[in-house]
Amino acid sequence: MRYIRYLILGAIAVALVVVSMANRGAVTLSLLPDPIADLVGYSFSITLPLFIVILGFILVGILLGFVWEWLREHKHRAAAANAEKEARELKRRVRRLEGEKHEGKDEVLALLEDSGTAR
């Protein structure tokens, strides 16, 4: 299974290198279209190789997906935390009730009764 994962990661790496080599041309990214930039009086643009733009947006998409999924799973994490808290509370109650059940009895008889061998 580990080798299959390495094979897939290697194929992805080769594909990224091929895409990067094929898209080395420079592109200009502008914050606003020219008419709006003239109207506002602010213009920002940057020139980058196309592969950096492509890989950058892929990375941004992956990060947004992770954040979206983390936010979506909040209710499941909260439910698990509540269930764990309730389980701890119930275990504490059971220990307390077992202590009350064996109160005033001989410790050996209480242990035998707990194990189910006492009659």
C-alpha cells in the first residue's frame, strides 16, 4: 500500500513539473479592470509566470476546502466531545454507586461479588 501511495505521489509530481514547464509564459494579474481602476484611482498589477498562478490557485483551493470541511465538521466534533464528557460522568457515577453498594462489607467479599464468583 505504501508503494502505491509513493507511485501516485510521484505521478502527481511529474504532472506538476510537466504543467509548470509548459506554462512558463508571463501573465499580468490586475486587482481591478482598467476602467474601474481609473475610476477609483488605484491600480495594482503583478506579472508572474503562469505556472505559479495555476499552482497558487490550486493551493488556495485546497486550503479553502480544508477550512470549509473543518467548519462543516464542527457539529460532529462537538457531539463527540459531549458524548465523551457524558461517558466520563457516567463512569464516575458507576464507581460511586459501586462504592456505596459495598460500603460496610468485607473487601474480599466485595471483590468476589464484583467478579461474579460469590454466591
